[in-house]
Amino acid sequence: MMKKSLFKLIISVALLSLFGVVFTQVYWVRNALYLKEEQFKGSVLIGMKSVLNQLILLHNDSTLKQLQSPDPCIIEKTHVTDVIRPDRLDSLMRLEMGCMKINKDYEYAIYNKRTGRFSMGSYGEDTDNLIHSEHQISISALFSPGDYYMTVYFPNQQAMILKQILGWMLLSAGFIVLVFLSFWYTVSTVFRQKKLSEMKTDFINNMTHEFKTPISTISLAAEMLMKPEVNQSADKVSRYASVVFDENNRLQKQVEQVLQIATIDKGEVKLKLRSVDIHRLLDKATEIFDLQINEKNGHIETRYQAEPGEISGDRMHLMNVFSNLIDNAIKYSDKPPVITISTESDRHGVYVHVADQGIGIATQNQHLIFKNLYRVHTGDRHDVKGFGLGLYYVKRLVELHQGNISVESEPGKGSRFTVFLPYINEHNPVSDE
């Protein structure tokens, strides 16, 4: 079995590696976002410069044509609108920005940076964003003095950039989530397997101990029976033979319990359903433990209120179910056992309550006690024997009867197990065999 320190080290290294991968992925995504922003700024700048170049060419062409005319009329151009026509600027902006794959969600303007006055463009009342935009170029090459600038503002710039790499970001996030889920599933599976391995080891140790005791007792009794002085005494022969018989029965019951669990897990259990008087069945179950209860100065109290008390069930298996519950109530009592068995009913079936005043079960363990091989830790008590199969067997058998079992418990105050068994119906028909 892997040492705990090594196991913790492996988990820590795996977790550190996982966070390293996630950190690296986030770092590259942030870098990609930064590069995309720079690329976007570059595209906008190229588009603006292309617009300016087109305006310069158009201005030069119109000036050249004017100079080559037979009767040139030199008109002094004193305003930017004399050089740039608003409709031409609008068409060039749409053309050049479209070439840069920027087709909408932007405002532009030509304005005087010194005075803050706007000359032309597509803008509303919010001119402050255009003045402080990071996308600006001087148009001094087209019109002097150099106080005039072309500016472009994108209200949803971050959203536009994010949209361009959204697919990759979602893919990256999806892989990160998958890695985390895979890691969690792997670790939880390892922990479950480790817990199961420990439970199986405990089961084997318990089974070895439980089998070893009766086998040793039988061996010792058989050895005594072979001695001549014992053979001469009928009382001693009878006593040792009784020990062999009792221990053999004990060993047989333990083997049967293990085999029954294996049979249930394979789905090979076939119930022989009959009409069962639950009260008579409970009386027989309590009789089995009369001697054991008396030896511990305890008592069992019965309160039968179920009307009617007949259900459809397998007598043998139901006897084992309630015997297990009573046996547990005795084993887990740290004082003379006081057990109360009561019944009640409704229109659906019968409820059987088995209550004790024993050591109880902690809340965090109550959902685990019906699991296979699980045994509640009993602290300093080492005299409680068993394989951790009893309550698992009880739950499976009750479910095969279309019923259910639950527990209410408080440490130091005892436990109360409730078994519900339905009346005879289409799911629990009475066999004619």
C-alpha cells in the first residue's frame, strides 16, 4: 500500500503542476489579448493614414487641374472644409476602415486640437471621447497650420477585440475546466479506491480474526476429546462436544453471511414471498436474543400498533434483517441494553422501529453505515466484532422487498432504525409455491 506521505506528495505535485498549466494558459491568453489590441490599433492607424493619403492625392489632383486650366482662378483656402469635403471624408473612412475589417461601431471627426472646435465628421454630443481618443493623426500634410487632427473613437473597442478572440478564449477556458474536472475526478477516485482498499484490508483482518477464534476453539476442544482421561468422563465429552458444535455453528453463520452478500451483489437472490405476520416474526427474533440480553441485565420492550400487521415477504431474510438490527443494538450498547421494538402502519405498509440507548452514531457517519464493508469507529471499544456487512445486507434485503430503511441517531443517546415494508401489492405478490 502506498505510504501516506508519498501519496500526499504526489497529490501536491500534481496540484502544483495543474496550477502551473492554468497559469501558463492564462498568461498566453493575456498575451494574445494584448497582441490583438496592438494589432487593432495598428489597423486603425493604417486605415486613417490611407484616408489621409487619399485626401492628399485628391487635393493635389484638383490643384493641378486648376493650374492647368486656361483661366486659372487661384482661390486662397483658409478653412479645412475648403480642402476636405465632408461627404468625401465619410466615403473614404467607410472604404478604408472596411478594408481593415472595421465596419461599424466607431465615430470620427476632424477637429482643431488647440481650440477644441470640430469641423466635420460623424459624431454626436459626446465629443470628449473623440478629443481624448488614442487613435489620432495630424493632417498638417494636407492643411496648415498643424492644429487640425483626424480622430477616431470606438465606444465598444474592448468588446470588439474580445469578440475576435472569443472562440479561442472559450476553447481555452473549456480545456481548463476539463483539466480541473479530470483532476478532481482522478483524485476523488484515488481517494475512494484508497478508502475501499483500507476497508477491504480491515475486512480481511476482521474475517481472519473472527474465523481464527472458532477454529482455534474447535481445534482445542477436539484435542481435549482425544485425551484418554477426557474420554472416560461422559460430562467432559459432552461439554467439549457442545463447544465444537456451538463454534462450528458460529463459523457456519459467518461464512453464510459472507456468501449471502456475494449472492446479493450478483443479483442471484430469489425471495420466497409469503404472507408474513410481522409481529410474530419480531417475537421470534427477540426470543433468539433472550439469553444474551439476560446475561447483560438488559431487556427488550415491544409496542405493536400496526393494523393490519401482515405483509408480503421472505420469512428467512426478514428474520435475518431484524436479527441484525437487534444484534447491533446489543453490541453497541455501553451499558445494559434497553431495546424498544415498535410498529405502526399507514395505508401503504408497516413501519418497524428498533431503538436502543447505546453509543449512537455521529451525523457524518450516518449516510455511510449502509455501505458494504463500512464499520463505524467505536473509539476505545475493541470488543465489537463484525465484518461491516450487516447493515449493508439489511438495506439490500429491505430494498428487495420494495421497502426502505433509515436511521436517526445522536452520539451518547442511542439510535433508532426504521424499516418500512409495503403491504401485498403488484410489486410484492404472494408466491403460490
